Amino acid sequence: QDSDVEEWEHDSSMPTAEAPKFTELTDSVKRAIAELGGSVFPKMNWSAPRDAAWMSCDGTLKCRTFGDVILLLKSSDFVTHDLTCPFKDCRDGPQEAPSPGYELVLRRWESISPGMEFRCFVNNGRLIGACQRDFTNYYSFLTVQHRSLEKELISFFERVRTKFNNSSYVYDVYRRSKDNFWVIDFNPFGVTTDALLFSWPELDENLLVDEEREAAVKATADRPFEFRIVPSQRGVQPSPYTTGRVSRDFTDIMSGEDINKFVDLFQSLAQQGEESSSDG
């Protein structure tokens, strides 16, 4: 027992590991938070850590300290994707593109009604679709205002297209009042961006097989704009971010995506049952 105690005694001759310090970054973030009113919304070049919101005390991306920002960024799969393989799904460039130069973006925190946030899809210069951003809830007022909101979104797109040069992209907007929108963000037009109430084969004919693509290309020219909402409580969908709250192994087993893990679990449970029977 004495030898065990001696083994754990501190050896002053051994070097002591120190946690890294990012003084300049810490001070810059603290100053930005103070200048923006004390609360901020963090994001990287492309993605915000929405999948890590459950890590915060109030379940939002509202950050008041440097620690709040770092906790969300390091807990997010979205941010990890941006940092490690941002061009994974790009079709118009090399997979091993040079580093884009990463930036931490902090925006003033604004409390908004999630029912008035919409995602718009632009393909080849045409607004082809839009839908409510929060598809995990049913908002009855969207059903009532569906037609008028559709007209407002189309009208606002005419302002967006004159200021954004890309031909295909996705953008999110927040409606503050009638014909008054805030642009929240722009996103790539492709599978990296969540299609929400659409599917990417519906939006991008390039994802279809040859025969289907030809028909889709012909139909695209005359395709009317479509505005989708959750029409009733029955149309509510589960949040895609909840899977981040449990281990990936558990998610794979429950969804059946990894049959090998399921077999291993079954064999382990069977073995435990045999051992319990023999002990009894």
C-alpha cells in the first residue's frame, strides 16, 4: 500500500503540462461581445453551431462570454465539417482546395420569432422554392398568411438578386413586418445545405439520373415558385439536431444504419444472458 502512495506522489523534477492560452483571441471576443451589447450569435465562415444549442444553459446560441462561444463551436459537427472538409460536396472544384481562411463571426443577438424565418432556394437565377425554417413546429398563422407571404417572398427576391452575383444559392430571411425582411445568411446551393421541407433531387436536377434529369430540365424553365409550410400538427417533423445529444454508436444501432454494431450488441446481450443463467 505504501508503494502505491509513493507512486502517486508528485515528482518535482517532472515537467508540468499547462493548458494553452489564446490571450489575443480571448480579448478580441470579449471586446466584440461588449461592443455588440453583451450577447452575440456565433458562426464560422458557413455554419452556425445550431446542432450544439442543447449544450447551452437556455438551449439557444446566445453567448455572453468567450467560454460560451468556444463551448458551442467545439461541440458542433457543423463547425467541424467547415474546418475539416468544407468542399466535400462541391462539384465545381478540387476536393483538396486551399484553406479558405477561417473567420469567427459574431453578430448582435436578436430575439426573433422562429415562425417568421424562411429559407429560399435560387437555381440558375430563379427563385424556385421557399419554406419555413423551423419545420419542427406548426404555426397556424402561416396557414392564414400563406398567399400573402408567398407574394412578399417573391417581391423581396427581386431586391436580393440585384445585390448577389451567384446564379444558384440558398438564403435565409426573417420577416419583421409586412414587406420588411432581414437577410439572415447565404448558403451554398447543394446537399451540404439542409433542404428542410424540400429534397435536393426536387431542387437540383443534376442530382437525378440521366432520364429523370432531361425531364426535370425541361420542366424547370416553366416551374412555378413553390412555398411550403407545415400544414398541420401532423406535418411536424423531428429536429435533426437531437441526434447530437446521444452517442453516434447508439444512433446507428437504433436507426439500423450500421448492422454490424447491431449484431455486436445482440451477441453481447445474449452472452450476458447466458452468464446470468449459469450463475443462477
